Amino acid sequence: MRKGQMEIIGLVVIVILITLGMLFLAKFALNTKQANTLLLRKGLASSSVPALLKTTVDAGICDGGAVPQLQDVLEDCARNYPPELSRSVLSCEGKHSCDFFRDTAQKLLDSTLGSWRKKYEFRSHLIRTPGIEPIALLDPPVGSEGGCPSTKSRDSSGAFPLPTPDAGLIQSVLFVCD
Amino acid sequence: MNKKSQIHLSETVAIIFIFFILILFAAIFYFNFQKVAFKEKQKELVEARAIDVITKSLFLPEFLCSKGEAEPESNCLDMMKVRNSAKIFERYNQTYFEIFSYATITINQTYPEHFKMIVYDQKPPVWEQKKPTFFVVSLKDEAQGKDFYGFGHLIVEVYS
């Protein structure tokens, strides 16, 4: 074998070694998100929705001495949607139940997820009849700035159903991202 | 030794020198990488322990929202039980230390009223850093009315 050919083989070996090194580095650099962090984010998303909907509104806020849970407020919102066309049965802080639910949900999620620098997006849809396009009860959705678009790595609470006797099925979902 | 052989020898010495320099760089990179990997592993273990403590707290009968033989409510802490847990923790200190080890568990209600309650606090004699982990929970409080639920979170701090 000629000296020139030997040199080319040596060069190829070096290139292969450098490529392998780069691949090894990229493997570790891209795999930085820890499983624990993702597990916690998923847990946060799935625990926040039931906790939010179960929350009892402070006494003295709603008219007539009512102390509803936020799920009752959301149900009332679904029954009397859209807010521009009908008045809600529950009146808290003088607002329509849809507006009161939106403001309270935003406040509660900001005090938890927001304060931990997590971004979130909370959506609620009303399915009046199966097969018909669901109605967005919170439009735009309740969320932190920028929300959690599907293009980002996000975790979902999964659809949280809330059946109502007369309005239909309310389905809520919370997305949490970093 | 002729001149050609001398040049060849110095060429070989230079190549060996460069080879060892490359090996040295690789070794430095490897040790730095190992150092970072060790720190990451340590962080991961602390996080795993925090998750473990959170899970144990959420399912601890001393905190859990239960009603007779009915299925307990998930992600819910009964404030009537929590208020009394401090005395139990103090009395059976060793038992709870075996469950939670060195950790601080705080319950923080953000709605309707703001309040913070430290329910378990065991700090190690020496620690470098603490890692707080949060979890959203419902805080059932029948002292405030039937089916009253506050909104809050559990803060678990583990030490390393």
C-alpha cells in the first residue's frame, strides 16, 4: 500500500472517531429532561383540575348567601351560555357565572402553577348533544401568557367530565408546560 | 544516523505527543462529564425522594379525606385531621421519621384564606441544599361548613 493511501485511511479513522464522539455527546445533550420532572408536571396537571373544581367559593361573595363550589359555578355557566344573551342564576361579585369562574380560576391557577413559573392553559367545553361541535365555555381559554400550544412539550390533565342534568356534558382539560 | 532518519524520528515524536494531548483532552472531558453526571444523578435522587414523600403524604391516613368505608378522595387533605397530626407526629416521632426521613412538609392554602401550616419538620444536622416540590391539593375543612373545600398546595422540602 502506498504512503498516500495509508494517510487517507488514518484520516477516515479520525473522522469516524470524531463522528462517534459527536453522536455520543448529542445523545446526552438532547436527553436532559428528567423523568421525575415530567412525572411531577403530569401530576400537577391531573391534580389541579379536580382541586380547582371542588373549591368552595368564599362566603359572602355570591348573592343570596350561596356558597357554591366552582363546579356549580361552571355548571351554571353552561346552563346560561352565552353570557351576553342570558343572566346566570348564580351571581358572584355581581358577575355572570362564566366571568366569575374565569376570574377565579385564573386567580387560583396563578397563585399555584403561575407562582412556580409553570405555564398553563385551562379549557372547558360544553357538549350539548353528541356529534355536535362542542361549545367553548372559556373563550379565550384561561391561561398564563402564551399558554401551552400543542407545539410545546406539555402535559395534560386528561378530559375531566362534569355531567349536568339539563345542559349537557362539560369537559375540562388543563395543559401544563414549562 | 542520517538526516532523513532524524526527520522521521522527530515526526514520530510529534505524532505521539499530539496523540497524548488528545488523550489528555478526552480524559479531561470524560472527568468533567462524570462530575456533571454525578450531580445530575444526585439531583434526580433528591427529586425521586421528594415525589416519594409527596405520594406518602397524599395517601397517609392521618391526612386523607375519607368518609367511613367509602373510597377516599384523591388529592385531598382533611384539615380536621391535619390540625391534630402535629401531636401524633410528635408522639410517634420515630415511626414518622421512618416514613418521611429528613423532610419538611408544609400545607399552604391560597383560597379562600391564605394560611401556611408546617405539619412535619425534620432537618438533618448538616445539609447543603433543599429542594422544594409542589403539588396542588384540595383542603377539606368541615369546621368551616359541610363540604367546604379550600384550594392550596403541599410543599415538600427534602435535603441533600
